[in-house]
Amino acid sequence: MKVKLRSQPQVASLRMLLLLALLGAAMALRTLPPKRSLDTMAGFFPESSTPAPLPKVQCWVFNVEFMNCTWDNSSGPQSTNLTLYYWYREPRKECGQYIFTGSITSGCWFGSEDIDIYKNFNLDLLAPGEAGRHSKQEIKLQDQVIPWAPDNLTVSNVSDSQLELNWTNSYKAMCLEHLVQYKSDIDSGWTEQTVQQRQQFVLPSVDGHKLYTFRVRSRFSPYCGNAQQWSQWSHVVQWGGRRPREQPSLPLLETVLIPLGLLTGFIILITMLTRLERVWVILMPRIPNLKSLDDLVTTHQGNFSTWSGVSKGLAESLQPDYSERLCHVSELPPKTGAQAEGCEVSPCSQHSPYWVPPPSYSLDPEP
């Protein structure tokens, strides 16, 4: 085999071309952008986004009369209304009465006919239009019962040193436990006592001069469930010797009005007695005294009215206010005719021959 050898000028030109190629490659590497991190490069490739979880549903059974199941929309903005399905056993049902916050659903209301506290309550919260976005829960309703607050609180003293507190509940007593709080008017805080299944509490060693205050609340007892939520407090009831200070009208009545009324009545009584004494003096003349008979003769000249103290006005009021003519009748010998009646024949002013004037008396004292 024959090998054709190149001449020396050709070899030199090939070397020159190779050096130019290497130089161009080096210059191209200098003009490339810096190396990007993996995180930056990952932005060029789309990745699947995970949907935000739906809020948790919280259910409360109020005295086994109705139930509210609500969810919190504050954990993330909800652009659409969420849908709630529930069931004890299949088939499941959609909520019939939603609770709204603004225009967005935030819960569901259930009536007593939809409540069975001793069966597991299943929930499924869905976001319509978003496939696969839902949240399932199972709730024991007997642990979520909240009874109404106790009412009709009464306090009575069963002895000189014991008080008995009684109350009533709208739910059966065997499923409830109660927390009683009490304090006196000199205590700074409440004293607590737990009562199981009874609607009665006895407080021994009480002081009748102190004012005691009681209140009660209830919850579902461990015999019927495991609820931890207490009811609201009942209204307070009080017992004791001190009266509330919110009634200032009674002390004002006792300290001001009653003494003022008694003083006014006393003044009226004195005035009436004074007037009665004056009337008594006017109406009742004084009783004659043997020693004062001389005054009747000497000073009053026999005037009994002035001597006895009878006023002139009273004496004049007792005088008759009319006048009449005197008619004297005397016995005459029988006559005939029209002269039988003396007064009919002659005027009464004419005296009969048998008329004798009355004797005159003198009260002048003898010498």
C-alpha cells in the first residue's frame, strides 16, 4: 500500500485552522450566562399544585333539641359555598338548612328529628366544582351535648344553721352533673361544689347575719356521655340577714317621712283639743259654788248668764227669734150665746177682772 505524504506547508495550515477553532470555542464559553440554580431552573417546568385543606366542622347539641354544625372560613378565603353531607347509616343526605356568614355558607342547623346522640354522626364537607377536595369526619354526639342553664333556684333554711338549695333542669336529671358556687358578702371569691344527678345542695354552718349568694350550671354527666362543655350560669339567688343596698327608699321612709307624719298628727291633735276645750267652756257653764253666790248677787246683780260664763252670743242664740201675743184665760160665769169664748169676744190684750199680775221679786240684798 502506498501512502501519500502531505507536504510541510499543508500541515502548517491545518495546525493554524485547529488553533483558530479552539480559540473560537474559548471565546464562546466566556459569553455564556452564569450557571442557574436548580430552583431557578425548576421554574421553567410546571409542577402540580396541592389544593388547600377544607376547614374542620364543629358540632354542638343544645339540650338535645337542636344542633349547630359550623366551620371556620377564616382559615382561608372561600370563593364558593361549601356543601355538607351527613349520615348515620347510608344513604347520606345534604344539609337542609344552611347557616350563612354574609353570602357564604358557614354551617348547618339540625332539628331534633335529625339528632341521634348515641350513633356515630358522619360528615362530608365538599367544595363544589373542585374534584377531590372534601373533608370527612365522624363525631360522637353524646360528647357534644350542652344542656340549658338550671332555673327555678330556691333557698330555704332547714334548720338554724343549714341552708338547702334546690333547682330544676329541662333535661333528665340522671344524665346531668352540676357545679354549685356560693359565697357570703364578706368572701372575696366563690366556693365550688360538684353535685351528681341530684338537683339539691345543702350548706351547713351558715351565719344568719351574712348574705349568701348561690348560682348553678350543668353539663352532660359521664353516665350518659363524656361532654366537657358546661351550660351557662343560672340566675343568682340570695339568702341572709342583710338587705340589698339597691333600695334606699325604705330607709328614707323610715327615718324622715314617718317621724314627720307623727309630728304633723300630734300638732293636729293639740289644735283639735284646744278648740274642743273652748267649745266645752262655752257650752258647759261653771257649776255654782256656795262661796261664789255672793258674786251673783253683788257683782252680776243677779244676772245668771254673765255669772256662769255663758257668752252673750250663745245666750242670744238661745233666745227665740219669734214673738207672740199673750192670751190669758180665766174662768167666767156661764153665759149664753156668742160670749162663751172669752178670747173670741174681746181681744186678748184685755185682761179679765180675775187676772192678777205676777209678783215682782227683788234681788237687792237686805240691809
